[in-house]
Amino acid sequence: MKRLLPLLTFVFFIAACQQQGQTPKPRGYFRIDLPERQYRLFDSAGYPYTFEYPVYANVVKDSLFFGEETENPWWINVEFPQFNGKIYMSYKVIGKKNALDALINDAFKLSYKHTYKAESIEEEAFTTPNGVSGLYYQVAGNAASAKQFFATDSANHFLRGALYFYAQPNADSLAPVHRFVEEDIRHMVNTLKWRPN
């Protein structure tokens, strides 16, 4: 027994030494290949607006809002199949039924409904050379929609957009795509033009 104790101590010491230096690898994410930026014009007949959108995206008419018909026929989605994402864009005519203050308040509420998952929400006002003004909402953290905006001429037109990805919200893994699509959103808003009523 006296000989066995030093032998067991030696074996445990050797085993412990061999495991030193092995550390767990940090969690990684798949590499995302980003396409070259190019844009084309959305100028569909009958729509009260035009804008440039990426060639790697598709514009699809949206006819249902939570299972019911949309308020008007000018709601669209800008789909990014490569990223499994979509910008939901809802258009409203400013008037008695849709007062500008109420529309802005709704956009605010929809953006801030993500506060339970958001680390922060930053607002950035903008005005474009085409007479379009509004706000960008940057929602930080693991929120379902990290990029949102509304754009208006304050008299007739109001357009709201929200970017969603069909993946578990993870700010770290989606960060490169969020940054990439954010630039596309800004380009779409900067090229947005209203058609006269």
C-alpha cells in the first residue's frame, strides 16, 4: 500500500499536466459573403413613391397584415433571400383617417415595443434633398428588429419600414448583415421620391 500511494500520486500529476494548455475555443459564427452593392429603381405604376433598392433584393407586394387585408395596395416587402431577411414597408396617406401625429406616434410605439430585449434605442433624424424627412431607429441588443425608420413629406405621404431576419435574434452574429443592410436602407430612403397625388 505504501508503494501504491506514490504511484497513484505520480499518475494523477502526469494526467493533470497533460490537460494544461487546453482551453475551450470561443464560439464562432459562419462567414457571410456580402454581395457587391448595386441598385435599381423601384418605379411601379400606380405606386405613390419610387426609390432605388439593391439588385440582390426583391420587391414583393404585401397584401396581408396579420391575416387581414392591408389598408391600401401600396404596402411592399423588400426581401433579401441571401440573408433570409425582409424590410416590411407600410405606406399610409396622411389625412383625416391618418393624422401625421398619430402615424409618428404609432411608428414610435412600434419601434419601442422592442425595449424588453433592447440594450438601447437611438433615434436619428434625417432630411433628404428630395424633401423627405423622418427618423431612423437603431435598436441595439437581441431585438427582433434592429433597424426601423419612417419617412414623410409631412403633408400627404408616410412610409414606415422595419427590418427583420428569420433567425434567432443575436446581435453578435447578425452584426455584419445589419451594418450591410443598414447602408441599403439609407440608400433607399435617400433616393425616395413621392409622386404627386
